[in-house]
Amino acid sequence: MSGRKAPDGGPAERRELAHALRRAGLAEADVSARRRAEYASDASNYRVVPAVVAFPRHPDEVAAAVAVARSAGVPVTSRGGGTSTAGNAVGTGIVLDFSRHLNRVLLVDAEARTATVQPGAILDHISAAAAPYGLRYGPDPSTHARATIGGSLGNNACGARALRYGRTADNVVSLTALTADGERLDARRLGRSGLRAAGDKGRALEDLVSEHLAVIRTEFGRFGRQVSGYSLEHLLPENGADLAKFLVGSEGTLGVVLGAVVRLVEPPPAVALAVLGYPDMPTAADAVPALLPHHPVAIEGMDARLVEVVRSRRGGGAVPDLPRGDGWLFVETPGDTEAEARANAAKLITDADCLDSAVVTGGPARALWAIREDGVGLGGRSPAGEPAWPGWEDAAVPPVRLGDYLRAFGRLMREHGVDGLMYGHLGEGCVHARIDFPLATAPDRYREFVVDAARLVGHYGGSLSGEHGDGRARGELLPYMYSAAAIEAFRQVKRVFDPDNLLNPGVLTDPAPLDADLRAPAARSLTGGLGFAYPHDRGDLANAVHRCVGIGKCRSDTTDAGGVMCPSYLATRDEKDSTRGRARVLQEVANGSLITGFRSDDVAQALDLCLSCKGCSADCPAGVDMATYKAEALHQRYRRRIRPAAHYALGWLPRWARLASRLPRVANAVLSRPWPAALVKRLGGVDARRELPAFATPTFRQWFAGRSAATGTPVLLWFDTFTDHFSPEVGEAAVAVLEDAGYAVRLTDGPVCCGLTWISTGQLDGARAQLRRSLDALEPALEEGIPVVGLEPSCTAVLRKDAAELLPGDPRATAVRAATRTLAELLTATATWTPPRLDGVCGIAQPHCHQHAVMGWTADAELLGHAGATVRTVGGCCGLAGNFGVERGHYEISVAVAETALLPAVRKAEADAVVLADGFSCRTQLDQLAGVRGTHLAQLLAQHLRPSDDRPSERE
């Protein structure tokens, strides 16, 4: 078989290939270094830079692209959500991204219980289209919110509930595939003698099956999670010669999927979750066979150490109470009612032989499932804190042998000196593991381990892959699972469909070495002159950006669940604007061969639409913090260089505000006139459509200086620039509430600034200077142990997180992190205070992105709930995000982000609904785009305090 390679990588060859694609009708064919960097990796360990990335809009464009590739002699790799963990979706030639345009659910046939879908349709979108008919798509891998049906067909994806609904192969009725020679193949069940009716390829397949009949009947289809290799058992006459099922799991090596008809299922009316505790994961696995006769929907396993990762990163409140044990089974039981589902769970527990158990439904069950679904990212650090990688992470063995396999696998890890967190679909014998292979320092150990692991799986009669496919990670290992005759059958299959090795070469047949093209070993350290300390990444920015392993949760819409990440991707649906896409570009900076340095325009383009919202730092299971990386990249790009005008105008906003406060009425009079305002916006890099906020008269500090001191427990109020100069009414309301709670409010002797605007514009030297001066001012209060209360969430978040990472050697930064509270955190911890009654108060709340990411909104929700308010939170970002939405060139995206969740929620709210928004940016966006006045929590509480002569009047 001849191996096809991409052009030699020269710019001229790549441009010619892109021109050929455009001439053939593909308008979107991109050869930029940035775009190629974004698609050089999927969710695996591999880095394979494509020659061109194209975005077909119609099946005819796919056919045209394959024709161009055939003529040019370059490979074609199909890509959906890019969540493949084995290197299934990377290639050197043309990468076709189906998720951008060919992503529709074309038809739902409720009577036939089928859906006709394009290859880029997201699994959750298929279920959403079927939901009005009481149906859903069955297989639900943990990436169901962003994985596409094309990728699922490629890998034979399964998911947690495959125990009830089956694999992707069990849920496909037919599919249309384009073969390498341009033939459109209608793949379906052909019947006992139907293969010969499928043309030359069908006849060749029938001859192949006849030749290898004994091998296929003995080596294939032995248990449900045998996914590795080509699924030749589906071509057997007794199985109906189902060509569609056979092509599922072929990983784009035999054809390019153009569309499919998939089965839909009816979910049970109710479910309950039995949580069973065991001493360890192998013991939990021993219990599985006794549970299968109860016909549960799912049996999932989870290691206690994975739960500890969640607790350490997200706080104890993120994990519901679990039964006693160090390994758990999550067993979902069905029922016509919740009571029946719970009763079925109770019956199952009698056969569970567990240490302890619990049955949960509703919110606690959803929280536990969320931990399980985030396992792939949460497992990205080993228990010792080292990076953990895929590569050997979804092997499966028959469930009756699973416990013994896990014990042997644990011994194997210890022998090789590696460790990892385990979880997975124990009901079907499939185990996921992220392992701390020393890829950067000793990549040879990776090969040694996976070869021994493959031998182990073969010994237990298992499959190298249980749902993710073989890809580049396991193709070389197939001889440890299959006989030489079976491997020869795979080669013959490939020759039937793709004799020139055009489609996804290096995967499954004639595989590339499993340790070739590894991403991490190619990266160099980025430690010199950094602005942040990166304490959790050994002080290395390269380690930090490699936290992104590509699972792509940033491409999911999590706003309905209160998530934030990734607002710009939700607005543009372009990979370059996802957290993952940006991380890939920064990883290339570490690699140094495709994108050279932080001053590259490719880096600037990748980061341009990042709102620095910090949503990813909380929502990304791998802990990527793109706001920090963007600030670092800007710091490196502009250090000792002239910066954009907006960096001086908006980055130095606290300075300009203090200057304007000397003559605020004059400043407001000037800036309220059209031409001076237009000039200031133009010179400052501010979008002409943005209104400039008015400066306060008087400032909050001036108001505070003119009032009498109260008695009580001392508390220091952090009066940030926004509260002081633009919304002093928030500070006044906070003083009233704090005094009502028995506190004596203090301010620092001089003005303070957290340096936020310097951080967001990458002026990290300036940010450190601001923070040091502020710590000088805070030092007396810190020494007295006085709590510090922040009102502006973004500033509070700097004190709680960024300060210690910018000033790692200053103990005061650690002290201020421990001393700083949000208003709600302090008030909920004040046992002697009862909040005012808020019965009848209804509305929505926009938790600030930085609060969501760093402090959380739990205390606010608790306070409002105890006070009797009915408030629904809105996920997503407001879109203004500090300087982002003000800068010229960002207005349209800023509005589009607001339209993702916030503005629709405001429009649906009642006319008298309260709109809670603690962030100055959030309130500004609401005012300018919706004409709605946002209310700070302090203002809401102050409005309902008991009458007092000391209560300040509300400012308009």
C-alpha cells in the first residue's frame, strides 16, 4: 500500500492546495499558521500539523475536496468536535471540519423513531430535536454537549448509558459515505446475500468474509465493548451483512461520512441514582456482574481521588455527600415514576455487597453525573499533581473479569512508576485512566507502559479501545489483541475501500508509531521573565497552556447550567475563539516551529476576542485559565514597547478617574458634548458606539469622609475605582448594610487599586506596582486580622487569586487572599445578623464572571434564599467584560455575547423584576443595551433595611 503524504509544508504548496479547493467550490480553505495550529491536535497526545483546514458547506463540497486531495496526492482527515482522544482526527493533508456548517438535524421521524442528520450535528442537538416527541438519541459519551455524530460514527462512541441503549453501531440505520475514489456509498443492512448487490466493493467484501470466516466468528464481537479494529462481525451473513454497522468505528479510514439515519429511543419516565461505596475500584468492579440482572440504565465507576480533585478545585460544596468508601458505583435505575425508580434502586442495593449506599435524584444526582462527565479533564493531573495524559485510557475487558484486570493494571502502573485516576463504564467493562506519563522528560516510558498494558488486556480477552477508537495511540498495538490473520483482513479491507491510503493514513492499518508526533515532548519551557508565578504548573507557562488536552468543553453551551465558558466561541462558533483553539496557538509558541514567539500576529488574532472573563478557570475541567494566559501574552508582546491606545486609556483608568475627580463636573461637561467625547474615544481606542460613564460628584470616599463613624466590629471596605468614581451609591448601600449587621466600616488612609485594568491589558509590571502600594495601605488591617470586603467582583477576585500569583514572595498577598470576603460571604457568616425580608422580590441575577470563577455565587444564593427572594441566575457573560466591550473592534462581539443568555433573560423577565448585577461592567452593559438599571446586592438589601435615620438616601 502506498503511503500518501502532505505537500512538503512550503507556503507555496499550501497556497496552491487552498486555491485548488477554492476553485473546486470550497470558499473556506485556510492555510494560516494560526488555523493550522488550532487543528494540529485533537484531544489526544498528538500534534500533526495539517496543510490546509477547510469548512465544507454542502456534501458536494466534500466530494470536491476529496477529488482535489486525490489529484494532489494528499490525505484527507474528517473532523467533528475534535474530542478524539487517540489521535483519530489529526492529519498532515486536508482537514475537513464538519462541525461549522454541516451540523443540522434534517428530519425527525417520530413514527419510525429515527433522525436524519448531517455529520457535524452535535449529539445533544439530536436529542433536543427529538425531545418534543418523547425521544432522544441513545449513546451519550461524556462529550455529548459538543461531540458530533460524525465523530461518534467514526469511533463507535458509547457513553454511560450504552448499557441500555447500545453503542453507536447499534443505533445507526444507514449512512452515506464518500469513498476515496469518489463513490457515494449507501450503507445499510443488506441481508444474508446482499453484499454482492453493493457493487465491486460489496463483492470484494463478500470474498474477504468468506476467506476469513473462521477468524471473524471467533475473534470479533466477543463482548459489547470490543471496539478496536474494523468490526467485521457485522458483515457475517447471520448478522445481516450490515454495511452501515461495519463502517461505524472505521475512524474515517474507509470513507467520509456525508450523512446518517440514526435510531431514537424512548427514555424512562423517571430515574434514580444508587450510589454504592466500596473499599476500592477493583472491589467495586467485582460487584458489577450481580447488578446486571437488574437491567439498570448505567453502571459507572469513580475513584475517590477524582472526587478529591473536585473538592480541592471547586470546594466541598461541589460534591454531594457520598456513601462511605474509596471507590463508587453510580447505578442509574429506571421507573415509570420516581418512587418506582427509587424502589428499583433499593432492590438493586440488596445485591450490591457494598460498604454503604445512598439513593439520590434531582440536583444531587445531576451534580454527581457532572463530576463523572468532567472526569477526562479533572483527571488531567495525577494525585501527585503531575500532568496526566491519555494514550491508555479506554481499554475494556468482559465485566466478569474486570475486578481482576483492575488489580493487575494497578500493579502494572506501580511497576512502571506511574499513577493515574480511574473511572469509567464499569457495567460494560470499560475503564478510563489518565496517567502521568513523563512525556516531556522520558517519552520512552510511555511506549514501554502501553505495550505491557496491551499484553495485559490481551491476556484478559479484552479490547484495546472500548469506545474511543484506536487512532494513532493503539493502531500499532492491535497485534496484541488480534491474530496475524485478523490483521491481514484489516489490510485487505483498507485496500478495498482506499487502495492509495488517502483517508486518514497512519490509523488502524499501516499505523504510525504510537510514540511519533507526541505534542508534549516537542514543547520547550517558557519560564523567563514571566509576569505570573504559575505555582500549580511548576512556574512554567508551557506547562500551564498544556493543561488544555482538547476535550472541548469550551465549545459547549453551558449557560443554562450557570456556566460561563466560552462566551466568544458561543458568539462566533469559530474554533479560533474557543479556549481550546487559543491554548493550541499558545502551545505552538512553546513548540516554536509553527508560531514563533508572543509577538506573532497569530497569537494576537487568537487572543483578540478573549474577554478575559476567567470562566474557563472554573468551567474547564482541566483548569485552563485563558484570562491569565492572555494577560501574560500581552505582557510578553508589549514589554518595553509602545502599546495600543486602549491600553493607556482603559488600562490606566484608575489614574484618569482620580485626575477627573478633582474637577468632575468639568470633566462630565466636556465628555457629554459630542465632539470632545468622539475625540476622546478615537484617541483612546474606544468604540464610538459606547457611552462614556459620568464621574461621581462626590466620590464614595468623599461621601464617607463626611459622615460620623459607627461603632461595632471593624471591617475594611475595599473601595475600588468603579465604586469610588462611578457608582458610589453601591458603596453607600454597603455601608448601611454592614452597619446594620453590627460592623464599623473603615477605609484605607489613601486610595487603593488592585491593578485589574493593568492585568487585563497585560501591563503586569504596573499591576504589581499597584498591588504593592495597596498592600502597604492594607497592612495595618491585615495585621489586626480585620476582614476586607470587596464590592466589585473583578477587583475582589484579584485580591483572592491574582495578587498571590503576581507577588508570590510577598506574604501580604497570601494574607489578603485569606482576609478578603464578598459582601454575601461576610453577611452569611455573621450569626448575629438577620437579613431584611425580601418576600415578593423576584428577578434574575447575572453573577459576575470573575465571581463565578474565583469566589462562586453560593453565599449570595444562600443569603437571598434565606431572605425570601426568588432569583434565577443567568449563565454566560454580559459581554462588556471590563475593557473588552469598550475597545474599538469588539462592539459586535460584545453585543453577540450579551445576546447569548443575559439579554434574552432580561426580555423574558417581568417588568418589575429586579436584575441583580454586582459588576460595574454588567450594569453598564444592561443600561446601554437593554435600558435596564442593574442592582447591586448591597443596594437590594439596603432598600429593605429597617427604617433608620442614618440610612443614606438612594442616588439616581
